[in-house]
Amino acid sequence: MSGFVEIFNLGKTYDTPNGPLVIVENFTLNLSQGEYVSLLGHSGCGKSTVLTMVAGLNPITTGGVILANREIDGPGPDRGVVFQSPCLMPWLSALDNVLLGVDQVYRHGTRKQRRDIAAYYLELVGLGNSLYRRATELSQGMQQRVGIARALALKPRMLLLDEPFGMLDSLTRMELQEILLGILERDRITTMMITHDVDEALFMSDRVVMMTNGPRASVGAIFEMPFVRPRIRTEVLEHPEYYFYREKMLAFLEEQEQKKHLANVRKFEKLKSDQCPSTISEAPLPVSVNV
Ligand SMILES: Nc1ncnc2c1ncn2[C@@H]1O[C@H](COP(=O)(O)OP(=O)(O)OP(=O)(O)O)[C@@H](O)[C@H]1O
Ligand SMILES: [Mg+2]
């Protein structure tokens, strides 16, 4: 099956002090244009590894990624990336932080055109009144808005979000989710988002991809969301299948947790038996010698 984004047999091996370790293996997923896909899985399973490989920020060990018929071989303005924390230049204003990327991508535009693009996206994320405030003067939620505006202002073909709302309070989180969905639905930007929040995945996504535990993590299950767009939170929450899918996702995570637990128990048992071989514990007690 071909897609706007084709991730095929993606794999990543990291070098560790104990030798090479296969973290992700045979991760295959296609996204159609404008689709919103979330990645869910236990901490450390390899979600960010997949996302950074798609972003071109992390060398791919095996397989590849094709975006709009072109195989990616590094980072590019066709992919906007937003991490949990936006890493702004603290001494620059919100506007200048967004302009850093805009100036690179729209080199042929006039200074005014570039400024207007940056201001437009800051306006969209609700920072129209804070264009000239320095990053250090902005709250965490406002900084994250700048990070989102910075990514969107490049008009990427694909948006990659790594727990973008993870550090925000729940009200700001919900507000930003809705703002972002509005922009993405309008501009049909294909999106891959990592989240730990099942409800966030349900509300935002067209499909939710559940990752298995690492090492050798891969796609474990895919759930297609039945909710219509544009998404309205109350309608999604009241949808008759909302809790059905929620339960399925939680059950998947629970099952993975059990597997992880069992694997840890086995590892611990092996460690114990390696350190304390039964031959020692079962060896006959030394015979006492009378002198
Ligand atoms: N540069 C690296 N070198 C060696 N191991 C790494 C490197 N980066 C990540 N790892 C390991 O790869 C595994 C997956 O890491 P990754 O950050 O992709 O997980 P994650 O699913 O995003 O976790 P979280 O939900 O906690 O963010 C972890 O065991 C991590 O320790
Ligand atoms: Mg991560």
C-alpha cells in the first residue's frame, strides 16, 4: 500500500557499552495526506527514535521513509518538528524566534512578507499581542505556542510532534489541542504525534498506532477512530464508541506492561542464578576437622 508518507521496515540499532542494541525493528506505517496519526507506547519503547528518524534528525539503520515521493535523507523544511519543550532563543522576541526559520525557508520573500508570515502564525496560536515579548517573558504554554507557530510557519508537508502538550496544564493543553487541530484540518498537514495520553490520542487522531515494548519495538496494533471532523470535544466524549476504543488502548498498554514485568522477572532470576550458581548453594557443607 502506498501513502503520502511511507515508513517501511524502519529499524534503529544503537551502540551501547554492551554492544549494538536493536531498539526499533520492522516499523512499517503509511500515512495518507492530511492524516493525523498518534503513536502510543510505554516509556522507552522507541517512539522518539521513530519520530526523530522520520524527522531526519536521527540516522536510520534499516528501511526508510518516503515523503511525497521523495526518500528523506536528513532534516528539511518539509517536516516541522515540535518537542515537549520548544528550545527558544531566550534573548529573542516571539516574532524573531519564528523568523529564524522563516528567513531560512522564504529567502526570496521581502522582509515584510517574512515578518507577516511569522506574525500570522503567532496570531493563529493566540500570541497576536505578544509578538515582541522576549521568550524569557513568556509562560511555558506561550513558549510552546511559539514552538508550534515556528513549525507551522514553514508550511511543512508533515508535522512531527513529540509529546507537544506534555508540560502544559490541562486547560492550556485542551486549548492548544483545539487550535492545532483547527489549523491542521484547514491546511491538511499530515501529522505524527507521540503522546502518553490516551484521551489526547482519541481526540486528535484519525488512527492510533500502539507500539510494542522494546527492544525490537514495532507496530503492535492500529485503531481507527470513528469520530467525524472537525472534532468537537463534547461530541467525541459522548460518542458511543469512545470508551470502547479507550478500553482497547488501555488493555493493549496493560498487556505490554505485563510482558515487560515478566521479562524483568526473568532477567532478575537469570541474574540471581548467574551470581549464585546452584552448585554453590547445593554443595555439601565442609566437614569439620578436629585438631
Ligand atoms: N543515542 C542513544 N544511544 C543509545 N540508546 C539510546 C539512544 N537514544 C535512545 N536510546 C534508547 O532507546 C530506547 C528508546 O528510546 P526513545 O527515546 O525512543 O523512547 P520513547 O518511547 O520515546 O520513551 P519516552 O516515552 O520515555 O520518551 C531507550 O531504551 C533509550 O535508552
Ligand atoms: Mg520519547
